[in-house]
Amino acid sequence: MTLIYHITYYPRLRSAYIQFDGCNYVCPWCIRRLTPWDHHLPDAGGLKTRRHLTLGELVEVVSGLRERGAVEAVLGGGEPTVDPELSQVVKTLAGLRVRILTNGFSISEELLGVLRSCPACEVVVSVKTLDPARHLAYTGKPLGPVLANIKRLIEAGVAVKFETVLIPGLNDVEDVEEIAKYIGEVAGPDAVLIIDPLIPIPGTPWRRPAPEEVEEAHRRASRYIKTARHDGGGPADVPVVVFPPPGGYQGSSRSSSSPPRPHTAV
């Protein structure tokens, strides 16, 4: 049994977003505190069933995705690495580009071996902060294993990108610059840092960063490495629910107001 509980498909991108239940972090700004479902769905109110796929069921789902024309699978959540079956899941997706969105805290030797032999696989590590005390206070886990696993992935030859969330008052422009500087030191100037603006969570003290703050974060980070963003370019791509079965989904005909931005548990 896997920990996969939700799958959506983006037809324009030909990309499946596979969500895993559970996380080893307790970040108060996590998008999953808003909804357990893909937050780009126009209306997820009809999604009620929450169960996990078996590996056998996943094989059938992946076959259906291939028939739809899928070329990529993005593994997020939640936190994919908490699933003991993750290595088998990656093998099941053979032939597709695979991106694993992870906090980087737990990378098993088995998973590292699978990734090492998978040229179509990429890992996107979400770096919350480089402040050890702040990292422990907000995620509940120490920073050290994340930094060690980043080096393990790079040394194993795995394709790695990085992500951080710009959170005014917590992970500010200056903090993002420090993260970029660190990444440049360990991964080189061609490394890529995706800078995501915070999606505010009700009941938390942090606001969405202003556009000029986002631009300043990119400007400063680009002194050391390449930067990217999920929030721009191209027409909106309305996701299709693959799992739970569409029969349990009372969808809406409204279009999504923004391009898809699959989010790691941040």
C-alpha cells in the first residue's frame, strides 16, 4: 500500500500531480492546512473519499495517464519520502519524467539508488530556512539532515533543483539571498532556485509578499545562481481529477485563475 491519496492531471502540461499523505514537518504555513486536495481545482467540494492506492492500482492509473498523453509525473503532498513504497512508485513511473518535491529531511539509501539510476528523475528540495533554530522551531526537525542530504544527492549525480517560500517576517528577501548563496556554493552557479511567494494561511501572522519583494528576492538570488518561478506565463491549465475517482467529484466549470503551481509541503 502506498500513501498516495490524490492525483490530478494537467492536460496542457501533460503532467500528473501525485499527492502523498503525511509529512515529517509541522510547518504552520503549509498549503495543506487550506485543503488536502490540489488547490488549483476550481471546486474540490465534492471530493470526499480519502484512501490510499495500492501499487497494483497505481499501475492501472499510470497506464491511464499514459493513454491521456502524460509525459511527466510530479510527486508532492504532503511529503513523498514518508512513503515506504516511494522507490517502487518511482519505478512504476518509468518512462515518464519524474519530479519529487521534498523537504529533503529523509532520503533513504534505497531511494538514492533508484534516483541515481533514473536519468529522467529530478528532485526539488524545499529549503525552509538556513537558520537552525528557526528551522527546528517551525518544522519540528533539525536542519542538519537536510543539508547533508542535499550533498548526498549532488554527489550521487541526481538532478537537483531547489525551492524556497518568500515569507515576509520569517523567510525574508535577505534570507532568500543567503539560501541562494549557499546553493551556489554546494551546487554551482547553474543551480536553479524556485522562489514561491507565500499563499497566506488563515490564523497565521504572515502575509503574501508584494510583487516588488518577489522581484527583489529574484534579483538578489540571481547574483549566485539561476532563479525560476511557478507563477507566470501561459494560459491557465485546469486540472482533471484522476483519483479519487471522478464519480466522487462534483466539479465546476469555472476556470482556474492562475497557472498550476504544484507545491511542496511548505
